Amino acid sequence: MPNLLRICVLALVTSASFLSAADRPNIVLVITDDLGFSDIGPYGSEIDTPNLDQLAAEGLRFRQFYNTAKCSQTRATMLSGRYFPEVSFTGQHRNSVTFAETLRSAGYKTLMSGKWHLLGEPSEQGFDRYFGHLAGAVNFFDGVSTKGYDTFRLDGEPFEIPEGFYSTDAMTDHALQFLEEEVPESGDQPFLLYLAYNAPHYPLHAKQADVEKYLGRYDMGWDELRRTRYQRQLELGIITEDTAFSERPPEVPAWDSISPDLRREHNLTMATYAGMIDCVDQNIGRVIDRLKSRDEFDNTIFIFLSDNGGCPFQRTRSPTREDMLMPWTAESYWTYDEGWAHASNTPFRWYKQNQHEGGISSPFIVHWPDGLGGKAGRIVDGPGHLIDIAPTLYELAGATYPQTYAGAEIGPLRGQSLTPIIAGKSTGGPRELWQFYGNNQALRFGDWKISWEKKIKKWELYNIAQDRSEVNNLAVKMPEKLAEMIAHYEALDRDIADNAPAVAAVDIGQE
């Protein structure tokens, strides 16, 4: 980020006046795990998501909002407002603050329920109350990490998993419990609720009724599902008429070419995946109902997004397939693979971990009856990025971003506040956005984007304004533009590396 822009962003946050409790919104930030761009109703899905449909109809949606293509990195970036390699929240390497730490200093009650997936624990990094798991992936029914260890915590202490446990429901149960126990209904203290569901991340576990609801819906296969979602996206206006329908990649077989037995298996895994998303929406409805019953919904800014694109990894375990264990049992371990992941990311290319649009494009919904400007249900171009969430929350809360915290010097924010878009005064503008994971790299600079995928091993160039689906690589035709973009990427990459701590916040040891 250019120095001038960093100074302007910092000045915006630090100059905000400290608002009264009545003027400051409550904040509910919901993030899902491995959910693709087209996996909810407002972005083209057939999955039943009536609560998200309503939030979108009464709020706003972004056409272009970016995550980091990976779970842990997304969380470090979002919590800090800085790029994940330069983020450390703990110990002698601290150079960043979580938005919970900053908002708590501004008088907010800070509550979290769900997946952490960073070093340390939430109760040590700004959250007054915490329930959830520290690992990247867990069994939804018994709570054990996929790496084989206990990982659930309640306020910093190990949590014993009870009978009848299902993590999506339990995360909501504790979120609502925290609201009742910690936040008076008088409205004298605003709150932040960060709700980080681990669904629909593998293993694909869902309650039986939620799976059976979708059995048979996916007999048409991933090719027809993508076509259906694409048409729905055009009708909704979530993509523009010039957005290409990217071709099925070579690693994905045509649906009609696979055996009936394999089709039945894929039907089951997609039905389970859909049931998991349906369950998340049901639980979002529970949060909405509780806020309405407390007369707090209208002055709550509700934000919804995903941490990365659909996940292509085929990791179904042999006993599950051999014994055809049902996904509503704790002993099962199903995943879905590239075919459904490609459909999840309609109309884009590639997946989680990749820096093409399929890996980094997130649904992004904002709902706030008391503060949203412009026409309800509007769709804005953006672009926005995870680095923008913290500065947006700080401006809305009248919070001061610290120069020092816990005796450490805190680095500047990389993002910019999205409040002009939320207020209806802007639809977005040119941005410089850096992307990296596992030697997959990208830079968005205005309308242009370069991408490097480690499987391809060369830079690609796209005009995103004209080719959001990245089907027309201009690298050979426009070598000067390519060189200019590479120079921009390398300069920003060096600046990020220069600010990197010896130990970053990301938990690279977990999925």
C-alpha cells in the first residue's frame, strides 16, 4: 500500500470521535469455512438460505470481495487489518492488535464463538468470552481435531463435549448464552459478536434431517449445477452480463462419464455439504431472532463472508467409503472434491489455496437497518478485502487504532474503511491488493490482475473489469503491462516481508 494511503487510513481511524453507546452499532461478524462464492441463495445457490436471503434483500452485497484463499491466513488478516505475514498478536513478536482488543478498549463487550485457527487463544487476545475450537478442522459430533487431539475451549479452559453435540448448533448456543450473560438489554454497552462457524469445512458432517432434505437434488451433477447457478447469478445481478462462464478444468471429469456408483457417492457428499450450509443459515436465524427479541437488531451491523473458496481436496477416508458410513455419524469422514468445488466457485476458476478468483472471491453481505444508506438490496462492485474489515469496524465504533499496545509498537493498517460504501456514498474504486499462499501469488491493481500458480509456474495477466472469470490471459499480448504489474507486486511483497515478525499469528500446522 502506498505510504500516502496508509497515512490517510490511519488518520481516518484515529480521528473518529468517541461516540455514545446509543450512536454506536452492535457488531455481528459471521464467517463460514470453505464456502464458495455461489454457495448461498443471494449469490446464486439452490441451497435454502432464507435468513441470508433476507439479510441481502434488506442490506447490500459486494460483487468483488476478497479473502486470502486459506483459513488461518484469512483470520489473521481480518482480525488485524494487515496482511497475514506481517501479523503477530502475542509475545515478544507482537506488532498487531485484534479488532477485539481495539474495540474492547473503546468500550465494547467482545464475544467470540467458533473456529480460532491462530496461535494463542481468543481469551488472551481481546475477547471477553470464548467458546470454540483452536484447530483448523474438527469432527462435528465429537469435537476432536482431525489431527486427533482435543481442541474445544470455553473461556480458556478445556471443554468436555456432551452427548448430542453438533458444533454449528453449539457455537450458536454459546454465542446466545454470552449475549444473555454479558450484555445488558439496556443498550448501555455495545457488543462485538464474532461467530466463526467451521461449516461447511470437511469432514462433511450434518444432521440426518439436513442431509435427507437434499438427497436427490444433485442427481443432475456438477456440470448442470454450474450452469444453473450461473444463470441465477445473472438474474440476480451478482455477476454482470459480460462475465464469462469458465470451462470445466481437465482434472474434473464430465458428470456423465462417471459410474452410477460414483455418482451416488457424489450425490451424498453434495447433499451433506448443502445440509451443513442450510444448518448455518438456520443458526443465523436464531441469532437474528434473539437480537430482535432484545430490540437490538436494527442497530446491529451484520456482516457475512467466507474464509476462502470451495475446497477441492479429496480426503474421504477408506473405511467411510468401504462401509458406506452415513455423514450423520461421528465415525464417518467424507469430503467432496474438484467437481463440486468448481460448482461452488461458479463462475470462476480454481479453488481454495489458489489466487485465481475461485480461490479468493467471497460472498460479502452487510445488513444494518439504522445505518445502511442507499437502496435496500443493492449490489456494489467494490472491490473490498479482508484488510478493510478492521478499519471499517473502528470507524463505525469511534475506536482509536493504537500506535502501541501491550508495550509493543503496532504497525499501520493496510485496509481502508468501507463506510462510504455502507453509507451509500460510493460503490468502490481502484485498489492495490496483495495475495499469497504457498507460492500461489496475485496482485489486483485497479482493473488489472496478475496471478502465479505453482502448478503453472508463470505469471498470467487479466483485465478483471472485462474478464472477471480470467479466461483471457493477456500476458503474451501485453508484456509491458505484465512487467509493470510484476514490479508493483514485488515492491509490495518486499514491504510486507520487511514488516514480518519472526513468528507470525498464523497456525501453519493445522488444516
